[in-house]
Amino acid sequence: MSRFLIAVLSFGTLVSCSINPGNTIQSTGPSIVNGTEVQESDAIAPHLVSVYDVETNAICTGTLIAPNIVLTAAHCVSGQKRNIKVVFGLNVDEYLAAREPDIREAYVHNISDIKIHPRWNLEKNQELEDDWYDLAVVKFKGDAPEGFTPAEFLRDLNVLQTGVTAYVAGYGVSTVESRHVQAGEPLKFGEEAICDDEGCVYLKTSGEGILRWTMAPITTFSEVELRLDEEHAGTCGGDSGGPAFVMHEGKFQLFGVTSRGGIFCNSVGVYTIALKLYDFLKPAVESLQK
């Protein structure tokens, strides 16, 4: 199975999303989907990491929120702790493949502990349209590489309003190609089949492993989540667990975590509002710091 479909099991589970050959996109440039590659000089670059499962080859994204603690999505770390690594840098594969021991020691870290929100439950949550509590914090061994610093949290939730621009980032897919098929038609190399009662669509994705970012407007809210209009640009497979920022007081301030979205990555993205789960987040971080 492709890294895209494993890493973002929540993408494509939106109740409002159905398989439709009209929902076909192919991005034309380097993007998160229709976004831009993050550069070392970008303001958000020192805060972002990949959360990588070496057993399943699943890639997710996370945000450094303390010297050795990362905020991510619960579904990104539901596997065995021993298989999950935190990878720093703009290109995941570059550092995972590094032969120099000092490079791997600095940029690739094992996980020592994980705290998942107690209300996260994939099986039960998939029956719900909103409020999955898809949030986790992980502690990694060792220290972050030089130059990486924790992100600053948004303190005033009143800043989050319909129409406000959110900035999202991740190591996920940048290109989604799809074709509507007849039942029984064979897959081409690199394709995955997505089916519902109306038929099947074959998807081929690419571009994961490179850190990218883009922006999209806030559209709706639920109790602990919000949605972005991602018709033109947004998150996709592999971006799960990544940050959602707003520009406030001249700085990028963190408010949320990528949870899920439409399978074609061109409709809507759903984000856990981390600060609305502060009653979990604060004690979880404090316990990991002991």
C-alpha cells in the first residue's frame, strides 16, 4: 500500500465526500497541494518535523512545542512506539537515508513516550462527522538539532473567525491523479482503488516527503474542530498531524493540527483546535517533561 493511503487513513472519510470523477486534480508544481516548498529561511521552518512509522512506511507531520516534545495527530502514532521516529529537516528521505552517523543522530530520533487524547477512537470516530479529538503529543529521545525551536501557541481563540486565513504545512502528497474505472479493471503501477456504492476511482499520488506549506480560509467550527476551504489549496495524505497557524501580532501562532479531509484533497480540511483541548494538552506535556 502506498505511503499516502497508510499515513492519512483519515483522509477520505468525510461524510460529505463521495467518489466523483469530476473531483479529479493534478497539481502542476511543487506543493502541499498547490502550495510552496518550505525554505530554511521561512518563519515556520524551525518548528516542523516528520513523524514517521518505519514499519508501515507511513509519513505524518508534527510541530515542535517543547525542546523534545512534538504535537501531532492521534492517528499518526497509534502504532507501536518502537517503530515511530521524529525526523527533522525539509526532506524526510534525505535524512532517513543519511549514512553519516552524526547526521542521523542529530536529525532522526526515536520516540520514548506518547500521550493520546483519551477520547480518540478511530472506529467510533468514523461514525461521527465532527469532533474526533485527533490529538497526541510525543516525546523523542535526545535534543532537537541546532536551529529548531518550539512554536508559539495562539493565546486568544477569538482570533479564529470565519474567513480568517490559516497557514498549514506538511510532508504530504503534492499531486493526486485519478481516473474513473469499470469494475474489475486492473490497477496500473502505483495506483490504489477507492470504491463506494457508485463505483471505483483509481488514485495515483506523489510528492510526499518534502516539507511544503500553503494557506486557506476558515469556513466552519464545531466543538473542538474547524474546517478550511481547500478547493484551491490545502493539506493531503502525509500532512496529517501537521500544524495550522494564523498570523497574529506579526508572528505565526499555532492553533491546530491537521486531522482529515477529502480523498481528492481539493475540497475541505478538518483541523483539531489544540487549544480547546488544553485540559489534556497541558498535563500531557508536563508529564512527558518529568
